[in-house]
Amino acid sequence: MSGFRAFQVEKTDTGYVRRIVERQVADLPPGDVLIDVRYSSLNYKDGLSATGNPGVTRQFPHTPGIDAAGVVLESAVADFAPGDEVIVIGFDLGMNTPGGYGQRIRVPAGWVVRRPAGLTLHESMVLGTAGFTAALAVHKLEHAGLTPAAGPVLVTGATGGVGSVGVRLLAHLGYEVVAVTGKPAQAGFLQSLGAARIMSREEARAGTDRPLLKETWAGVIDTVGGEILFNAVKSLRYGGSLAACGLVDSPQIPATVLPFILRHVNLLGVDSVQLPLAQKAEIWNRLAGPWRLTGLAALEERLTLETLSDAIDRILAGRMVGRGVVHLGG
Ligand SMILES: NC(=O)c1ccc[n+]([C@@H]2O[C@H](COP(=O)([O-])OP(=O)(O)OC[C@H]3O[C@@H](n4cnc5c(N)ncnc54)[C@H](OP(=O)(O)O)[C@@H]3O)[C@@H](O)[C@H]2O)c1
């Protein structure tokens, strides 16, 4: 099949429009590995790409999709052969390189990870960049000394992609998890993932004007930025750490040095995009092995190219729950 279906975003005089188009393999950029994409997923960044955010995508028309899992069709390198099942997340996929919302991608071999035994292609996309990022955050927190015995861990943006997998993974590893959400109606969902307590965004924002707050959290996974992020830093226990993943509320943080110099706390950065491939493979192996999560189906909202546009609007409005998984068919 040289023709394939793709979700395309086009720039017009009145804004960005989305439609499903027929494309040719010959339209794809040069690269080492041609992949038959079986599954992709919806991440917040895909919403930014689909609405012309120049920090994500500058060239249009464009096919977003920062995640892809599929089967190698052609390979110019010895590391991969036709039939291999592979995962691609991050690097430039779906940013200015046509992404996983097309049934074919062609990418450099240096972006491709072999599917680890123990994880199906479908499961890898239920996790996707969001789940991978949650795991990377847990990895960094544990590297900084976090253990289940150290105390409760806060997860913000808890019903979102990074947040929901973060809650599930931490609970799986034996942590006491407190979940911050703006969706009180989803308290049951968060409890089913393993959250011990639900906190409102208002509660998470209380005390913004104070230099320090009561020492509460041993660790934090933050996906929202802004006041909620720094309130969480001010509430870390002595020596605790916050892993900063996202900015859905704000990229600005109202910070002082006080928590750092009085409480010895750490603000850790998390980047899944440019993380070297060997480290990416290590995190995927962990998710396929000791960190393998059961009950992933509860996180999935099944999407197709036809239903993707509505889901993109919902993720940008902060209304998605769990993970949107795009089924690209045969
Ligand atoms: N560093 C990396 O490598 C990396 C990788 C993946 C994602 N990210 C970033 O992480 C963030 C989350 O990504 P995602 O794919 O998980 O997005 P998502 O599914 O949309 O989740 C974000 C969640 O944040 C909460 N939220 C939304 N607007 C908010 C606001 N104004 N104030 C407070 N909370 C708000 C909502 O959850 P509740 O309703 O439950 O509060 C929402 O579901 C994004 O900024 C994304 O770019 C970074």
C-alpha cells in the first residue's frame, strides 16, 4: 500500500483546519525506517500542534502525533528488519516530522525503540508519551531518594494523561498518592487507580501568598506548573523532590529560594522528548517488567482518525480523562 490515510492540519487565512486526507509514502521525509503505524495516542502537545502553536509546529500542512507504535515495513539499517514491532515517541515526531496520526511514518533509526517483551503495541500507546513521562518522573524522584516509606506523594492534573498514569504507577509501587483534580466527579476514577485522597485545585492553590507551607509531601509529580507547582514545592518535606513535567496552567512559577535553602528540597526537570534512546529503552523495559501496570484498559478512551478532532478540543480545554488511544486500523 503506497497510499495511506492521515489526519492533517492545514493553515488557512482564517485559522487551522483539520481533515483526513489520503497521502503517499513518497510524500514522507527521507529516513531509515518506514513503519506501519497501528496505534498512536493523544497528548497535550498534539493539541498544541493541531492549533498552530509555533513552539511545537511551524510547517503546515502537518500530521501531528508525537507517539506511534507499529510494524517495520522497510529498514535501511541492520538494527531493524521488516516485521519488527517498534515504538517511537518524542524527538521530532509529530512536531515538524509527519507523526503518528498517519498510517505510515518514516523516521531516523535513532528515534526507534524495539517493543519490549511484556508490553503489547496497544499497551505501549495506552501509556504513550504521557505514561512514559510519568514513569520517567517516578524514576527521577526515586533517584533523588523517594521511597514509599518517606511519606505521601502528590500528583497534580491527576485525571490527565501524565497524571492518571502517575497515580496508577505510584500506587502500584506502594506509594500513598494524593491526587489534585479540577474534576470532582472523577474522584471514583482516581480512587480506582489507587489515589488515597482527592484534593481540589482550590486547596492546592491555597497559601500562595505564604513563603512556606506545612511540610507534607515526600515527593510530587507536577503536570500543571504555575502557583500549584510552587505551592507543592513549599509543602515538600525536608529533602523532598518535585518532578516538573508540564505547564497546562502556566509556564511561570511564583518562586523564592526559601524552600531550597531552608528545607533542602529539589526541583527536578523531566523531558521525554530528547532523552537519549538508551535511557528511553530502559524506561520502556521497566514499564514492560517490574513497573508493568495491570488494568490499563480503564485508562483508555478509544479514538480513531474520525473522532480525534473532538478529543483534541477536549484535551486543550483540560477535559480529557485518562488516555486517548488512536487506532489506525490495517
Ligand atoms: N516534560 C515532558 O517530557 C512532557 C511529556 C508529556 C507531557 N508533558 C506536559 O505535561 C502536561 C500534561 O500533559 P498531558 O498529556 O497529561 O495533558 P492532559 O491529559 O490534558 O492532562 C492535563 C490535566 O491537567 C489538569 N488541568 C488542566 N488545566 C488546568 C489548569 N488550568 N490548572 C490546573 N490543572 C489543570 C486537568 O486535570 P484535572 O482536571 O484532573 O485537574 C488535565 O486533565 C502538559 O503541559 C504537557 O505538555 C510534558
